Amino acid sequence: MTFDNPALLKETLNRAAKIDVDSGAAPDFETAVRRLQGHRIQIAVGPEVATSAAHQAAVLTIVNVARRFALGGVLVDGPLDGTVLVGPVLGIPLDVAVRDVGGVVGAFEDGLPTIVVGTSAKATGRGAMVTFEGWRGGIVRLDGHRLSERTTVIPAAVLAGAVAAGEAFAMLRGEVEAGRRSMGLSLWRPDRTADWTSASSDGPELQALPDHLWVLGLGHLGQAFLWTLMLCDFADPARVRLTLQDMDRVTGSTDSTSILTQSGMVGQLKTRAVAEVLERRGFATTLIERPFNGRFDHDPTSDPAVLVCGVDNALARSRLETPGFPFVVEAGIGHRAGDYRALRVHTFPSSGKSAAVLWAAPGSGGTTVLDRPAYRRLAESGGDVCGLTQLAETAVGAPFVGTVAGTLMLAQVLRLLASDAPDMLIDMDLRAPKARRAIFNGRTITAVPSFQQLRGASSI
């Protein structure tokens, strides 16, 4: 990697490296990248992973997310001799699937930050155990109490895997509480008054999955949503129809936050790269490669009832309700070194502010980071001011944040299918998840998204 060209760095730099650069913790870009290259974690899996789709979803999520910031390797140890029940390609050997998403299959090593999935006695000391049940997922201490780990809500297991990956990142960064705490969420009741470990925060058994959606934005958030959807247990994947809208191409930095992306996709349009992944799962895709300007009318005879948005563009977000989609789910995440673990989910139509009002005013540019040591060094080496400014404005990112948001976005649609009211707003920071808030959407949502039953579900 070249570290003296701001324009090239903008396109290739791992977004997690920018945390140290923008906070001033790293004196230069090389040091920040070397720190990621030294990051290694391991996952100890138990026998459950051979036969449980949910446990497999958790493992594949942790590997897929963590390999984007633990550049030294994500080691997976345990019985991986089963076949894949979830994921991009079903029926292949599980160890092959782990390698395909970036894991290294090998023997347990003492001293590495450890995540346990299933029943394993190998990990001691500092680490976390993945656990889930029903609509609930998260982590507990290695000596903590696990939930039943039975669920039809695969997004709960994906949520648990994303939280576990975030905990591994916190351990790698030396955060004091990391590896010594319980942390989780109920996708059914994500408000702070709900105890995610209690059955009282759970919802009904999942019966249906949405199979016709319009996904706007195929970066960090859009790909996280689609990863979660792709792991769900569809009875007939060929009936899933997805409209994908984006104009951007995959760059070297895309791989660091967008979890359907692989390095070989650099240069491709995101629509086409993502469609290829989804079509291997059996889904049908329609591609739209133009800006979302809201200047069209939703056609109920051909367009899906649900629009899912993950774009970081205030103008596009302000127009989300203009076409008249019956239901809109939107999310945004923090983009600076101080708030990159923050996320916010909205649904529309809303009993609160409209999308047009929420994003009417231009957002502030945030605090400049050009005075940080790495940027000063780059300027002193001859980096042009315009390129430096664009590099400084590029978002910080950690893929576990978008993955948590992706599960919450999909949960809003699942709750609608379960005849529940979605949340108007979910606002949380993964640094302090107990301070989150979730507010019910008091607006009556009349939309009935196109759906199909889960494989093996009883008649609806």
C-alpha cells in the first residue's frame, strides 16, 4: 500500500485504521495499518455447529466481520466436519465455508482474544460466549449463563455474532471491560427497559420471511442487511426478488466495512458484485444504477411494498417517502473516531417527523482532523490540500456496527409480518448499549410485505 498519496489512500485505506489516525493515536497511516495487521482472534466452536443453522450463522458472521479488522487472521477451531445449512452457498463442507468468508481453520492458541460458539471447554480467561434464543442475541462472559440457543429467528444469531465480533475488536484495542461483560439485545423489544436475557422480551416463533424488497445503497449498511437476509431459512429462495439500487463501484476500502464484498470485486459496480453473491443463494435481482431522486411513483403491481435504505446522503434520505412505498426502513451510523459505534434506525410513515423534515437541513461537516499527526505528516510530504481534505472527510467504519444495524432493519420487517408495530426510532451506541432507546411507531402501517413461510414452518 502507498501511504504518501491522499487520493489513493482514500480509495484503499481500511476504514478501521482511520480510527487511530483520526483520534491521533497513530502518528501516521502506516502505523495504523500495522496495528490492524497485528490483530488476531480465534473462535472456539462446539459440536452444535454441525447441525444448527443458527450456530453456523453466528460463526460465519463473526468470521466474515472480524477478518476485516483482524488482518492477522481469524482462527476457527473445533468440529467443522458438517455441511452448510445457511449462507451464500448451501450444502458445502462447513470448513470450506469458513475459509470462503476469510477464516483460517486451525488449532486453538492460548492468549488470543477468544469467542466461543456452542459448547467448548477450550477457552479460559478473557473472552466471550455467543448466545441467543428466539428474537434475542448477544454475548456473556466465559463463565456466564447461556440462553437455550434455539431459535427460528436467524437474525438473532447474526446479531449475537456481530456483537461478539465487536467485543473481539474491543479486546484487541485493550478496552478494560471487553471480555468481562454481558451485552445483547432483543430484536422484538430493543428498548432499554427490556432485559435481553429474559423471555419476557421475546416475541412469537417466526413464521414468515419477506421475499420482495427494494434495497437502496449497497455499502456498509445495505450489505449488512442483505447478509442477514441471505442467512435466513427460506423455503423457496427462487421466489425472493430484490431490487438493488446503487451507483458506486467497489474500491479497496469497501472490503473493510461491506460484508458481501471480497477483494477480487474491486472496480466492479456494487450492484453487479452484490447481485452475483445473492444469485448464488438463489435470489432473483433487478439492478438500478442511477441516483435515488424520489421522482417516480411506487407501482403496487410490480414494486415491492418495502424500501430498505442504507445510504449516507441527506438529499436521498429526505426523499425516501416521496415515491409512496407503503413501508420504509432506514438506518445510519456514526462516521467519526468518536461516534463510529453509534447507529440509528427509522421507519416510515412515522408518527414522528417525516423523512423530508428529518433531513431537510444540511448536516454539519463535523470536527476537522487535519491537525492530527498523520495528516500533518502527509501534508509535509507533499500531499495536496484537496486530496487531504477528502481523505479526512472519509468515514471511519467498523463492520460489526453495520451488521447490528442490519439485523435491526430486517427485524422491523419481520415484526410487521408478525402483526407487531415496528419502531419509529432505535438509537444506540455499542459502547453503551444500555443507554439505547427505542420508540414505537404509532402510525398505523397498512403494508403487507410479500412473504413466504420459513422452511418447515406451520401454515400461516
